[in-house]
Amino acid sequence: MYTLVGNIKVINDTQVISEKFRKREFVVTDNSGQYPQDVLFQLTQDKTDLLNDMQLNEMVSVSFFIRGREWTSPSGEVRYFNSLDVWKIEKQSGGMPTPQDMSPASSDSAETFVEEGDDDLPF
């Protein structure tokens, strides 16, 4: 699990992909380095509601997992996709993030993430 601290730049509406899957994407700007980075995150299933009380430009701490998967198109082309799946998002009280805010969390504090179902969606 990783953590990033930054300001919310974009909050998208929840997308219903199927009866069993919904997601919500948002962008956080990381200003800790020399150049600001806009990072796209996603929330899935019940976690899509975590953004309901958040506002644009609000400073947040985002705890997330890096997920990757292989997908084969109907024509046989193999592609790889990455996503940053959010586990937790918390409001922060001002101040610039420090380098330790972006370091990987210790492995003993990480929870195991189990994906429900295995579909052919490319994300």
C-alpha cells in the first residue's frame, strides 16, 4: 500500500460499468516535487462514496494499491493496464507534503486486497 498527499483537482461522477461493478475516478495534484504531478485514482464498488464529502482543491491523503492486469482484445492483441485503487482517503489540515508522505507503507500495515469476480474488463 502507498500513500500520496495532495490537492483534489478533479472529481468525476460514479460510472456504472455493469450490475456488479461501479467505479469513480478523481485526480490529485502532488506538489511535493520540482514539477506538479496530476495523478488519476479510482474508487470501486462501495468505496465510490468516499468522495461524497470531498471538495475540489481540498488537501487529502490517499492510501492506495497499485494494480496491474493483462487483457487480450477480441483480435488477440495483448495489452497491459495499471490502476491506482484507493483503499482510504482522508482530509488533511494544510501544509505541504513531505517525501515520507509518498513512501510505501510498511508491509505489516497493508491489508490484503481481494478482487471480487474476474471479468474481462480492461481495468
